[in-house]
Amino acid sequence: MTLLDADPAATAFAVEHLCDFAIEFQTMRTLATPAATRMIAVIGHGTVDGPRLRGEFLAGGGDWITIGTDGVARLDVRATIRTHDDELVYVTSTGRATLPGEAVNRLMAGETIAWNQMHARSAPLFETGADSYAWLNSTVTMAVNELSLNHVDYRIYSIR
């Protein structure tokens, strides 16, 4: 039997809550170009809270967001977590957020666009040399996001 012959229910993904991110931006720069609106968010600080991963974001990482004329925000995140037990974990994330109707204008006016007011999903990946967190190196995740010009929140699930 091949994958394409298998019942889709047999190959469905199981998910487990991994952690939540709450990230505050130090600065957010917005720049309109002929191609898109680009937003460059520098991380000031943030928290990581979950059953197997806890810690804080180190200042200086960032999120490079491109909002196309189609209203789709394309996410590109790179950051560093210091765990509660003083290990370092590198995080990258890509994703998409579809901002319906006036949501782009509300975002630019400083409002928070809640997780249930847009379709925002991202895929954080982790990398570390710490033995106690080596399991993160092979963990695939998906996240639901909520954002504003000042912060972004993630609810992250590992996919098994």
C-alpha cells in the first residue's frame, strides 16, 4: 500500500500544545514599496510558556512582514529563546496571515487583530545544541497567531 492508497484519516496529524509565545516589539518600522507594505519588527522581549518549553526571548530578533496587495501578510521570523534553565534555542518561523476587509487599516491604526478575526498560521522551527532540548530539532509545529504593531502572540502545537 502506498501513501496515496491509504485512507486520509489514517494519515491525519495528531497535535499537542507545545507552548505559547507572547512577544513585545521594541520598534516597528513600516515602509511602503511598489511591491508591498513591508513591516520590520525588532523584538524587545517576550515570554515562552508551555509544559516542556519555558523561557524568554532575547532582545534583537525580528519579524520581517510583507503585506501584499492581496491582503496576505507573509511572515519571516528569526529570534533566540533563553530557556528557564539557561539554554539557548534559535527559532525561525514562516507563515501567512490573511487580513480580511478593513483589518489591514485597523492593524496600521494600532489595533490588535485577534486570532479569530483573521486567518493567521505560522510554522515555527527550533534549533539548539542543548542536549536537554535536542528533541526540538526534529519537532514540526504549527501556530495560530494574533498581532498588532506592538506585539504578536503565538499558540504553538507540535505535529506528530
